[in-house]
Amino acid sequence: MELNQEQLSALVDDELEQVGPAISRLLAADGAADRQRWARYHLIGELLRDGGAEAEAAGLGARISQAIAADPPLIAAPKPAEAPARRWLRPAHALAASLAAVGVFGVSQVVSLHRGASEFPLAQPGSNYEGEQGDTLGVSASERAEQRRRLNSYIVNFNEQRDSLTLPKLHPYVRIVGFHNEGKP
Amino acid sequence: MGEHLADEELVARVQRGDKCAFDLLVLKYQHRIVKLVSRYVRNPADALDVTQEAFIKAYRALGNFRGESAFYTWLYRIAINTAKNHLSALGRRPREGDVYGADGEPISLDELQSDGDTPEKSLLVDEIKQTILKTMAALPEDLRTAITLREIEGLSYEEIADAMDCPIGTVRSRIFRAREALDAQLKPLIEQ
């Protein structure tokens, strides 16, 4: 079946919606006339853009076709599958990124706590330091305890997963958020 | 419409073993590659040989082409490298304005004009160019504008439709009719 010539013209311009079927028809055994037209349409474009017709005059297309005729047909190498190690690292990277965010959050909280501490008397041994700071910052001790519990449980989870992924270079952020009166109100 | 869709389809077919699809890519890009290579290799016959070599290299490397760049960009790089290698093999570096003989030495204009193409081929090329120019001049205004905006200005059908204030289908039809008029004059020259 011959390709609709207007479709061929649109194909030359990459303006055809259904490219696959058109190319199939172009490459069909009885599509020689269409292939020649394809070549002439491209040549017209080149001539209008001040290109030359030297390749056409020299029969370059036929020469190249003849030159590769002896080559075996190409079979493209399959796209390399993602290496298992890289696939394995992906959740670890996500975990590290989220932990970094937690670390930043934790640091900012500690910094703000320390700033607050400089403006107020230092906690004395045995005093409920956190409870006092909680009041100063407008956060109740129970809210702070809940935040710390969630944070610590996150860190515990991370450490467990880190061990299972054997990532020895990643350090937990326990020191940043660790307080000494765990369990006290 | 997606740019280079036809190229992607053709490349995929070559990679599945269809050599004929590569012929279509050659027919599409041979003129541009000859023009490109001619900037490095001034001798017309050598430029054609280097172009042929570049296409053969491209075909043999196409199995590893992943489509990270457009096919033409990839082919362009191969052609430039092939041209530079050709000049290196001649022991020369490409310089702006250099005109080379096959031995790598600068050649005179007389030599250049007589080298490579036969007079018949040169005449044919000139005749083809003149025919296209004459036919373009004789085209109805709307057809000439449509094909000019497409081929010379590189506008998409949608942009041409905006510029000419007509539907895209009309643009498509006008470009096709312009090509048909040009092809009717070109075909006998090519086939002679």
C-alpha cells in the first residue's frame, strides 16, 4: 500500500501524529517510490536552505547502503540493568537524607534551647532542667517528652535499618537530641 | 508535534536489525553531513568519502546508541571526528579557510575546480539548484510562503498556521503542494 503523499510530507517535517505506521509503510517492500520521494523531499529542503546536491549527484546513499550490506544486522545491546549495589543504596540514600533533615531540625532546637539557657539561670544539678526550659519556651514538659520519644524512636529505627544495610559510615544523631533525663516528666 | 519522532522510530528499527531504516536516515541527513564535513575537508571527493565513512561508523555504533541526545547530534559528532581524523591522517590541522588536496597540501583554485567532481556532476548540481529556484519563484504566493516558513525559517506547522492565519491542516496541504510542484521538476533531473 502506498503512503498518502501528504502524510509523507508531514512525516518529513516530523509533524505526523502516527509515525510508526507511516514508517512501516515507507519501509515496506513495495515502498520504493515512497522512499525515493522521501529522499527528494529532504533534498528540496536542503536546496532551499542553500545546501548542495552533491551527495545526490554522487549517489552517496546507494554507496553507503552497499558498504553496510555485508555487515550483519544490528541487534542493539540491551540497556544495562541498574547494578544491584546501586539499587540497594537507593533506600539508604533516602534514609540518610531524611535523617539529615532530622539532624538539622534537632540542631536548631538545641541551639534555640542553648540561646534560651544563656538568658536564664543555668539548671542546677538535680533540677528539672528540661521542665524549666519547656516553660520558658512555651512548650510543656509533656509535649517535649513526646517530641523526644518520637525522635528517639525514629533514631532507633534508623539504627536498626542502618545495621541491616551495613552502612558503617553513617553516624546516628543521638548526641544532638539526647537528653539525660529520659523518662522523667 | 514531537521533534525527531521519525528519527527515534527509524533508529529503533535499525537497532532491531532493519538496515533499510538506516538508508532513510542516510537519505535524510546526507546533504547536511556533506555540508558539515566540507567545512573541514574542502576537496569535494574527499568530503564525500569522509561522509560515507562517518555514516558507516554511525551504523556500526548504532547498537550502542542510547538516545540520550538526538540522533542527528550524535551523527554530527561522529562526522566531525571522522573529518578531523581524516585531516590528522594527512598530517594537517584544520584551519579556517584551508583548502586541501588529497596529499594534505593546499591546492590552487584551478586544481580545486578540476578535482573531485566530473563536469557532468557539477552541471547536474547547478541545474538542480537553478530548477528549484525557478520553480519556487513560480509557486503561488501561499504555497511559497508556507514552504519558506517551514524549510528556511524552520517554523512548526502550528507557528506557520499562526503566521498565515489559517488552520494547521491548510498549512500541511500547502507545504505538500509546494513540495509536489518542486518535486515534479526535480524528479526528472535526478532520474536522468
